[in-house]
Amino acid sequence: DEIYLDGLRGVVPAFPMTYAGWEARAHAALPPSVLSYVAGGAGGERTQEANVRAFDRWGLIPRMFVGAARRDLSVDLFGMTLPSPLFMAPVGVLGICAQDGRGDLATARAAARTGVPMIASTLSADPMESVAAELGETPGLFQLYTPTDRALAESLVRRAEKSGFKAIVVTMDTWITGWRPRDLSTSNFPQLRGHCLANYTSDPVFRAQLPAAPERDPQSAVMKWVQVFGNPLTWDDLPWLRSLTSLPLIVKGLCHPEDVRRARDGGVDGIYCSNHGGRQADGGLPALDVLPAVVEAADGLPVLFDSGVRGGADVVKALALGATAVGVGRPYVYGLGMGGTDGVTHVLRSLLAEADLLMAVDGYPTLADLTPEALQRVL
Ligand code: FNR
């Protein structure tokens, strides 16, 4: 309402109103090495582009005589009632996208302001306890990159529980980094590393394995981190993962129905359908195209979705295809780049306002009204 009323009053917005505008503004604000990290994807970036284009192959069919004057976008998820189905996907190295290096905290403040949940990445410039403290009443979820050292994994999860995170999201598709030509061309890895190790260097289990405190010997901390970062888990590890926490456990990166069924049988609480925004593997299907089969295989479990969402209409389409909640990555990172907490807040509010208005105009006043029948395949 606020954004719309400002428009009616003739107030010129401080930030652009479209994804293209956020991207352009962030491109102007961020150094090339940071941009290559945020904007880039795997290989020829065909999966990344296909993720976005996939939304154009679905069209919403408007309904009339609905009287959608009031909309209800609220959603129940893992015992929480969220004001909307939008969430911020986990993004590592957010620190580097903010002028003062505190991008994780700035993002958490935007979550606090908007009520849009944040999934905090393991790879942050500030420890998860500090991120959680900025979230206010808004729920945060903790995303775990499972280290090879089980004791370290357990410690990270314990800390997340103590900090008040409401769920653990285990990312399965990134135990190793994909082939990312833009990162390789700009050799930005040493720069990124300086903004993503806080959860490790603040961890007692991690610190105990170092020859000296990371403050005094940062190089050994980096070497240790490289050693423990990624665990190529197998199905045999799922019972252990499940046993790590009594919080809701969500697995991120599932795109194959068979994987979804096995995860479900293994006792997870939620499925997160995503191809990491096309950052990990090129030559893949768009995430949106696998969503219906994932939803079917999830058989009633909540399905979180991301990859390629660029506007409110995309949020609505993903919901109609069965997503319980819809995440964005790059859109809010560009918001952070263009204007810190204010920029992220602007992006989230714009996405929500567009989705809400679209549901009004198209006559789908609640999330329950958004079913596959609201859509028609275009091509
Ligand atoms: C990510 N993503 C990600 N995922 C995750 O589980 N842990 C992480 O640390 C990161 N880091 C990360 C950094 C950057 C710069 C981006 C853009 C993305 C993936 C993220 O959670 C999400 O799956 C995608 O961003 C969704 O695609 P879009 O919205 O960027 O198209």
C-alpha cells in the first residue's frame, strides 16, 4: 500500500521499481570482482538464464466477479504463521555486498522491518548469533553447509538452535563449488574468503583444531576451513542429519522426484526445490520446470522454491505450481548492493506489493486460490 500510495502522491521512489533497475543500480555500486560473484553462474550460465525464462512459459488466467478487495497472503509453515510466502534464500558472503562489510546484519535488519524471513547462510561475515540478534520478531532459518567434521556440524546446529533460528536448512548441492568462469576470471576467491568465515572462526570446535587463534593466524584458519568445508553426503548420512536437531529439517537443492521421496521417507520436514540459481551446474532444467513433480513427490510436505524469481508475477506462478513459499536470491542481494538495509527492504516490499496487486487484479485473493488451474502453459 505504502509504495502504491507514494506513487499516487507523486513521490519519486529512492530506488528503481524493477529487477532490471536493481541490477543496474547494484552494477554501478559494486566492484567488478563482487559483481562477478553475485551475477555469475555455472558454465555458460544457460541454466541460470533458463531459470528466468521458464516463468514466461506460464500465463496466469484472470478471474472476474471475485471481489478480491482483501487478500490474504499469510502462510503456515513449520508451526509459524508468516505474513507472506516470500523469503530470502541463503546467500553466502553477503558482507562483501555492503559498503561497511556488514551485509549479513543489514539483510537481517531488512527481514526485521518487513517480516520476510531470512535464511542465514553458514558463510557469513558475522557470526550467526549477531545475525539472529538483528532479526527482531521475524523468524530466521539457519542454512548449514555440512562440514566433513561431524562435531563441527553438531556445534553449528547447536549454536543455531540457541540463537533462536526456527529451522535448519541443509544445502545438498554445494559440497563442492561448481565451474564458475566469472569467479575464475576475476580471481576473487581471496577477497570473498575474507567475508565468510565468521561462523567457523567463532566456533569452539573449529578453533580447537587450529594451531593458533584465527585472529593471530588467519592463514591456518583458512587452510583448515578449506579442508572441512564440504561433505559429499550420501543417503547413509540422512539419519545422522535428522538426528542433529529437533527443529524442522529442510533439505535444499532437491530437483528429482526420487530424491524427494527418499528425503521424505528419511524424516525431513520440508523440501527445498532449487538449482542454486544456476550457480552450481550448467545444462540443467529450469527449477520451475521440476517444481510440479517435486510437489507431487513431496506428498503434502511443504515445498520451498527458488531460482529465477525476478518479480511478483513469478512469485504467484511458483505458488500456483505448488510451492508453499518462494525465495529470492539475487534480487535482494542487488537491493543490498544498491542501498543496504533500505535497498533490501525496497526490493522485498516491491515484490510483495506486485504479487498482492496481481492477486487482486487477477482475482485470486488467497494462496489457496492459486492452483495449477490458474495457469496455462504458453509454449
Ligand atoms: C547463493 N546461494 C546460496 N545457497 C545456499 O544454500 N548457501 C549459500 O551460501 C548460498 N550463497 C549464494 C551466494 C550468492 C551470491 C547467490 C546469488 C546465491 C543460492 C541461493 O540460496 C538461491 O538458491 C539462489 O540465489 C536462487 O536463485 P536466484 O533468485 O538468485 O535466481
